[in-house]
Amino acid sequence: MAGSSKKAIYAALIGNSMIAVTKFAAAVHTGSSAMLSEGIHSLVDTGNQVLLLYGLRKAKTPASAEFPFGHGKEIYFWSFVVAMLIFALGGTVSIYKGWTHLAHPTTINNLLINYVVLGFAMVFEGAALWVAFKEFNLSRGSRSIIRAIVGGKDPTLFVVIFEDSAALMGLLIAMGGLLLYQVTGNPLFDALASIGIGVVLVLTAIILAIESKSLLIGESADPEVVAGISAILEVDGRVLSVNEVATLHMGPEFIIVTISADFINTLPAGQIESAVTSFTRQIKATDPRIKRVFIEAERPENHYEPPEPIEADQE
């Protein structure tokens, strides 16, 4: 999974860095607000890919006494930072630039340069999106695209897909603004294109922030994983009932499992210990992402009864 993520990120990084320089040069030469917004967009995307690569590297930091479950959530944090940067530096700046050009319209020089730059940018962005989507399809398996995005635990792939999709949409908006400017001679359309690009980026950032926040707080494993864990205990004669199976993703490739089960009352302590060892081995074998398993032996009534309130000390 990490290899797929890096491949998509590197493809986007190379494409965006080349496109950003070209767009800024074209914006300075022609004075196009939409082209300037597109340059800002590509520059932000380039920085975002660097942050995602940094997050992937930090996520591999080994566990320690201070962080006993490792640093897998680093990638969730940096994905959230990327969403904020798209919103703050990409979306709001593009809207501001467009609004400024609405108040103070400027003439666009040499439209041909803009068309050439936007055309090449579409090719590069399309190639980066194709690589990202190809890797995403490999990771999602038989799941639908929406389900894979909502239920996905590796944010780097869908961050790149959303970024590249927003980039292509922004390029189409910029192209449309330039065409309308060329037909009408009214710079209003170029300014509106810049605002439109900003709106696309803001919406993209909000979607990415929601998904990253959910992962950062702590999502459970897929229902299929949880069901497989429950099945192992439910068919074992040493277990009367499974009270709860709770899972938590500490990273895309790190799942913690906690189980509350009611064992047979007459089962000796040594056999309970043996059962726990056996269950742990079987559960880890069901999914390589399961790294830690914790099993509690308790009756259902003890598991579900609410904790007693802690009384404050009275003076």
C-alpha cells in the first residue's frame, strides 16, 4: 500500500512542479488572473506532495516507550494539514485574486501562451491522475469508488486523486474563462474563472478535511475484518459469548484489536491463557495489518454495566 501511495505522489509531484513554473511564467507575461490562480494551485499541490511524502516517512518511525503503538497516524495528521493548505493557500488566495481583478480589470496579453500552457498542464495532470487512479483501483479491490474513499484507511491515495481531479477541473475553468474573454473582450470572465477555481479548491479541501479528521480521531477496521475476528471466537467451545470486538486504525497498516469475551466458568486459568494465545495467533493471521490484540475475560453483565461515578472529595 505504501509503495502504491508513493508512486502516485511522485507522479503528481513531478507534474505539478513543472506545471507551476510554467503557469507563473505565463501569468507574469500575459497578466491573466485565472492563470495566476492556476500557478498558485500547482505550487500548493507541489508542497502538498512533499508533505505527504514526509508523512509517509514519519509514519515508519518505530514504536518507543513514548509512542508504544508507533507513529502511523502521522500520515493522517499531514493529510489534514494538506487539506488546510489547499483551503488557505489555494482556495482563498484564488478567490481573492479573482475578486481583485473584478474590481480592477486588466487586459490579457498573448492568449496563445495561456492556451499552450493550459493544454500541456492538462496532459501532465491527466497523466498524474491516471497513475493515482490506477493505484487506487488496485487498492480498492471490488469496492465501489465512493465506498473505497469513505472506508479507505490510506488517505494519501485519495488526497492525490482529489487534488489532481480538482486541478483538471480548475484547468477547464481557466480555459473556459480565457475563451469567453477572447470572444467578448470582457476581463470579467477571466476574474470569474479565478473565483471559480478558488471555489473548487475550497470544496475539495473541505471534503479532504472531513475524511482526514475521521481517520485522525480513530476509525475502526472494515466490517469484514471485525466479522472475521468475531467468527474465530464464536465457533470456539471455550467461549460462551463475545461481548464486543473493537478495532482501531493507528495507521493504514496498523490495526489494534480489543476483545471482551465470556469464557466457560469451569475453564482453568492456564487454559484461558492458552486460549488467548491461540486466538491472538489466529486473529493476526486473518489480516497482516492487525499488529496488537488485547482480550478481556468478563461476563456480559460486567462488560455492559455503566461505570460507577467518581465522587468528588468533599472538604
